[in-house]
Amino acid sequence: MTESTAQPGTESADGPAAGIDAGIDAEVLALAGRLFEAARTGDTGLLTAYVDAGTPANLTNDRGDSLLMLAAYHGHAATVTALLERGAEPDRANDRGQTPLAGAVFKGATEVVDALLAHGADPYAGMPSALDAARMFGKDDLVARLTAR
């Protein structure tokens, strides 16, 4: 991951979630957009209410970024924990092969890294893996966290 490549959650609007028909009702798409924005901004209450009501915890946008990926990349540990507790997959990679853990490492979000590791995230999953990203960017403190399992 580098600053010059597209990162999870950097798009201005989300396209249809994976598996949603292109002709889907505009209200459903607007709701999905609000949920992805809630993940980016750490609106745990909104996300948990919708997931508890039946929204898939692993909902993804048109780039394969899950709610968990967006929350992790933007440093929202409480939101990450809430999604994990509701069944979000900690190692679910986006379309670029990036995992939530690698995104959190890239951003230096230590609390998010700890939450993901506590819920079984694999430091070796993805491309680059979280461990590779920590080494690549000289984040020795995170290398130590990732290898202390």
C-alpha cells in the first residue's frame, strides 16, 4: 500500500454493494451509501442498529471494501469491535487484496490493530499482508504486535 494508490474508503461515493442488481431501488442504494459513510466516520450506533436488524455484517461496496475495512482504515476501533462481534470477517480482503488489518497497519491505527488481532485477524493474509505493510513502512512497534501471537 502506498499513498499514491487508491486506498479503501477514499472514494467519494459508493457504488452498489456486491451482489445488488443494477436496477435496485434508489432508496436501497442511498441506505447502503449511508452505511458505508457510517463505517468511515465511526457511527457505531447506526451500523449496529442496521446489522442487528439484518444488514449483512460483511456488506461490501463496488470496490469490495467491507464495512469493517472502512471502519478499520479510518481508525474506528469501537466500530471495528462492534462489527466483529456481529460476524464481520476479520480477514475479508477487498478487490485489491487488502485486508482490514493491513489497512489499519498502513494508517498506524494501533487500537484497531489490537481489536482485529483479538478477533483472530491473520497478520499474513492479503497482499500485501499486514506484516509486510508494517515492515515496508518501518512500523517496528506494529511488527512486534503482529508477531507477538
